[in-house]
Amino acid sequence: MQTHAVAMHMSDGLVNGPTALLFAVVAVIALTVAVLRARADLDDRTAPMAGLVTAFVFAVQMINFPILPGASGHLLGGALVAILVGPWVGIIAISIVLVVQALLFADGGITALGLNITNMAVIGVVVGWLVARALRRFAVRSRTGLVVVAFVAALLNTVVAAMGFVLEYAIGGAGGATLGTVFALMGGLHLLIGIGEGVITAATVGAVAAVRPDLVYLLRGTAAPLARRSTSEEGVR
């Protein structure tokens, strides 16, 4: 998201030093757990998909879509990576994107990296996964069900990740804006951004499921896997 004062990619100085340090520790602990748990998920299917998803999220995050005059949003990717490669690999993938953006493109402050990883990589992915997992019974019924679940998970992961920003600002905000203003901006704008996030996530997950449903992590262990897109459907493309 891009606004004049607050954005999902937090900049340096938006919260005070102790708060930034606190969430840097939170991010390190979460990443350590993710690395340890991701080993069990990385196999011949997940590893290549993780690389592709990371590159896709990085590229799409560079493209902003307008939501209101003076404000725009872009894909966060939490639900997308959680559904396609699982929560643990997903946390690592989004963290890599955020580190590269901060170090090479100044998108998010260096001292705020722990805050940004906590919000977008940890909260975003975990919430996206929990919502998708809770609605999995609908996702396994049909490709349409999977697409709807992906949309809902992405919408909610965006709003909750934005609330992580508000919590951090409530603890140690130093940006000059009141907490009420930050809450209204982050909540209201990210509800709209979540719709765009949901559309992109649903389209991407649906496209993968159409040709390789076996690559969708959320569908693993399904008794009756979704059918691949038929030859007649491919001819319509």
C-alpha cells in the first residue's frame, strides 16, 4: 500500500527503537521455527513451486493497483504462498521478498524489517493459512470452491496483517499520526486492498489448480483430488 504517512511496508522511524527491536526478535524466532518446520514440507513438488511463488510475489508486489485517489495497493501474498506451498515455506518465501526489497529497493526500512516480516510474512501467511485450512472442506469439492476459499483467505489475511501494523504503532508509534488515524487508514484502505489481493490470489491459485492440482499444498491428502482442466477447456483459452 502507498499513502503519504503510513504504508504496509513500514519505513524507518515510524515506530521507536525498542518496539522495532522487539519485533525483530519476534521475526527471528518465527523465521527459525519456519526454517525448522519447512524441512518436512520441501520435496520435489514444493521446492520448485516455492522458488516460482517467491519470484511471482516479488514481481507482483512491484505493481500497484489504484484503490482510491492518492492511494494504491499491491499483492501481499500471504494466503497465496500458504495455499500453494504451505505456511512454513510461505513465511520463508515472503521474508526473502521483504529482505530483498528493503536492501536493494528501499521498500520498507532496514530498522523496520522485523516489523514488516512480522506483519506480512508471519501474520499474513499464518492468517491466510488458518482461514484456508478452516474452509478446506469447500476447497476440495471443486475448483470454484478452491478459488472462493483463496479469495476469502487473501481478503482476511490482508486486513489482519494491517492490524498488526496498528498494534505495533500502538506500542511504540513515533510517526506523528494519531492511533485513530492509523487505525482508520490501515483498516479502511486494506479492506479495499484485500479485495484486490483476493482477486489476484484466487486467479493465481485457480490457474495452478487447473493444470496441476497436485501442486496445491492445501489439497494434499485429498481423497478425491480436483480434476485437471479438460482438453476442451484448454481449447477455449
